[in-house]
Amino acid sequence: MIPIKDDNPTQSTPFVTVTLIALNVVIFIYQLTMSPQHMVEFTRHYAAIPEQISQGKQLYAIFTSMFLHGGLLHLLGNMLYLWIFGDNIEHICGHGRFLAFYLLCGLFAFFSHYITMPGSDVPMVGASGAISGVLGAYAIRFPRARVHVFIWFFFFIYTVVKIPAIYVLGIWFVMQIFSGLAAAGGQSGVAFFAHIGGFIAGLIFIRYFERRSYRARMNSD
């Protein structure tokens, strides 16, 4: 089940969302120009490594890691979700507040992963933790918005259906919980608890970052 767009237009241009997508794409292209050795050094320097954070080293990497990706599918999946859901959250927050909200969710996502394995030396990269916060905010602010979802059954049998966002994002969140519990204790290649922590942060913090005018209008409806 892959979301491809939503029926939830906004009246403002999502400058921050577009800029975040552009930055992630440009940095990924830059990564592709590196030699394998340089790539490893670059990743170890800018990725968030719990073991290093535990020692008070490379604290900046908690934020720089949000702009690194481990592969093309990793990048495309994250940017697709940010493109679909980010513009609406940016609209209700405003540009500056949205950026702060995005980074805060990414911070909480990292520490949600960190507390599960503080001694891990596996680099954590990707925007998915911060984007999970955007998904949490969308789920609570636009639960009835229709999301176009691509569903396939076999290789040649597929369809596109419109599903309320609360179901699409709710199913996604439950999948992260089960996947995280299944991977607990091992060195999974996916930081599921970062997704969980980011999503919960989005649920909680959106009310503090959305514009007062939007909150007042929502309360009057």
C-alpha cells in the first residue's frame, strides 16, 4: 500500500517542504559522486551513531543525519511521503514554525531509537524520523482527508483507492510498532523506533506549532 497523493489542496506555496526535498536530493546526488572509501568516511562523520552520541561526540550528526539516505529507494520513499503530507502541515504552521517542528520531530525520533540501543555503532541516516512527525500531525489534523493509495495484489493486479488519512497513517503506524517489536534486540537495517517516536512527537507537538488563526478556525467549526 503506497500513498501517491491526497485530496487536500492548500492556499500557500510549501517553500520549506520543497527546499527540504531539494536538499535531500542534492546531498544524495553528491553522495553518488564519492568513492566507496569517501562514502564510508562521509557517512561515519555525518550520520547519527548512538555509540558516538553516548560519548558526547558528533552531536551535530543528530541533525545532519536527517539529510542522508542509504539508497535511492530510501530517498524516494521518504520524499514521496514528505511531498504528499508536508505541504498541509507547513500551511497550518507557517514556514518557519514548520521547519522548527520538522527538526524537533527528527530530534525526538533519534532519541526514540537511541534509548533502544545506546551502544550501537550502526550509523542512523534518513529523514524518515522527522517525516514521521509530519505524518502524526497530518493524522490528527486532517484525519478525514482522502489519500489516493496504490494497492497491488500480484505482479499484474493493482488498483488505486481513496482512503481517509486516519486509516492510511494508522495502518502505517501499527506496522512500525509490530516491525519494531519484531526487530527488538537485533541490528535491524531500519530504525523503526525512530519512526514511532517521530510520529508520537508529531501528534503531541503540532498544537504548539500551528498558527493561532488555524487553531481558532478549527475550534469554531
